[in-house]
Amino acid sequence: MFWIHGGGYTAGSGSEPRYTNPALVHHDVIVVTINYRLGVFGFLASSDLAKESDGKAGNYGLMDMVAALHWVQNNIAQFGGNPKNVTIFGESAGSFAVSTLMAVPAAQGLFAKVIGESGAPFGSVLPVTPLVKQASQDQAWVESLGIHNLAELRSMPADKLLAAAEKKGVLSFAPVVDGRLLTEPVPQLYAEGKQAHAPLLAGWNRDERTNTVSKGITPEKWRAFAEQHYGVKADEFLKHFSGNTTEEAVRSADAYTTAGFIAYGSWAWIEAQTKTGQAPVYRYRFDLPATPSDMHPEGKYAFHSDDLEYVFGTLDTRHGAQWRPEDHRLSQQMILYWTNFARTGNPNGAGLPQWPRYDRKRMLLHLDSKIAVTPDTSRSQFEFLQSESSH
């Protein structure tokens, strides 16, 4: 399994120590974790860089990933691995990366299966933009630093460049349609069926982004929000994100912000692969509310990145957490699902609740204290958001 860590497009370094004890290796699966160029170092796409490279720029971090996949192909057999059975998987920006790699022609044939946890460039967060648009923006930013040419940029101390990039914003550097690595926008490549036709296991966490719009919300405030943001379509919005009681309004507000942050893009990716991918698709939602811990003392959300310690079997690395029997049980179940999928393209196996293919009946698996399978009950919410984004 080829692990691309979260925060990959936006962070300053590739180190995430609480996830680096991959318990998956105890299940006869080799986990390869890579470092690659991040943020401004991996995805700056200025006009000067484009001029230097025959009209191409950016995507250096993706190039590193492709190079690492070639290394795996050439070397994994020496570690007991099978180069024809490589699974790429990642969380957050790592999931954005693997969903993008599926559409990169140079990466196809270098992996056999894909796992994506919370993220894909199918929404408004970290979209893949045309180079011609990004180049002028990045060039203007570079010049605002008092830099006049590439020689000056390359001589700028890395820590100062990183500090300037952090002021610009963590979502400012992402892949571009460069005509070399990416020939078209990622959603278009999927729509045309040009992505890798590989089995996919993907989903997100129930509470990826919470307590923002929902903080202090009431049914009256939720209706006002709907009218402010959706005007004449406020009633239609409230059919999908209802708020007749305070509890209902809070749940809908959190579902709405979760969708805007991560869930909609992940859903659209899964739907795109289902339509044109010609391979099995397994969809999940991680629903188990976290036990209180140092960083999340509230103990009531399945928050962004909450799934990672479960997948890697590293629950004990979360500071301040008092784990319950259901946490350890779910962790073992997820490890088995993930490793079964890596071996065969099917997560099912002995002792596990049956996980149906999403591409057949639109049924998804809820990872909770008791695993359950249900229809896609949130589908109408995403379809509404999709119709609005197309206007």
C-alpha cells in the first residue's frame, strides 16, 4: 500500500508522527509512506517557471508521487511485495492526491487499487485550475515578495519562502492543468472515462467541519441563513437541510459545512468513478463520535482525520484519549477491510459485516460502534448542491 499523507498539498513538511506506526504491516501488507514537495515547493506555478519549462509549470509534488510509484514498481519485489498489486491511499490532501493520480496519464498502470479518505478535487476546495490562470496569480505573488527572477527566488531562504506562503494561505497551492501531467480538469477526465479503471474504496467522516454555522443556530436563524444564501430557493434548500427544531438545524448546519469542506467533493468523485470507472466502488462514512482527547475535548464528533488512528491501529498515540471497547473493535474491523481491499479489491472477509458494492445499489457502510449498511440517504443534499454549483 502506497500511503500519501494528509496535509500534502498545503503543509510545510511531510511529518505526521501519530500515523507512522502502520499496524497494517501485521496483516502481510507492505506500507510505503512517501515524502514529496509540499505547498509552495510542490505546487508553485508562476509565469517565470512556465517560461523556463516550455510553457509548463507546477505539479512538482505530483511528479514526486509518480516518481515514487515508479520506484515501488522497480523495487517492491525485493521487500516481498507484488508490483502488480499496488494500492495507493491517502487522507485529506492525500485523498485529493490519489483521486488526482487516477486521472494522471503518467501514473496509470503504476497502481491497481485506490483508497481515498476525505477529499477530492470535485468541489470548491483545492480545485485543479488551468495553468494560464494560476501562473499570473502566482507570478504576481512572487513579485510582491520583491523577487524579480527565478535566480532570486531560488536563492531565497526556504524558511522565509515558507513563511510568506503560509501568509498567502494554506489552500493557495494545488495542482494545475499543465498540459503535461494533467491534460484536462480532473472532473472532465473522469466524465470522459480517462481515469484509471481501478477498484475504489472511499468515503469521509460524518463531522468533517462542525460548530461553525451551527454555533448558536435556531430554526429561525437557519431559515434566515437559507434565505440569505439561496434566495428564492430557500424552501428547496430547507427540504434537503431541514431545521424545524434546534437539534435538526444544528445537524443540518453541520452536514452543510461538512459538505462544503470535504464531503461534496468526495461524493462527486465517488459518483464519477461509479459512472465511468468500470470497476467496483465501495463507499463508507465514518460515524463513531470520538472519545474526548486533548485536541477534541468535546467528545461528540467524528471529526476530520478522526479515522486515521483507527486505520493504522495507532489509537494509543492520541493524547488524552480514554479508548472504549468499541473503538478498538472498530479499528480492527477497519484494518481488516482496508487490507482485504488491498489484497483483492474487495474489502469483505471472514468475521466482518458484509460491505456491498456502492456501484451496484448505492448502499454505503457506516463505520460506527455497530457497523451498518444503509441506502445513500444524503444523496438529495449533494444533488441539490451540485445543481447550484452548475449555475
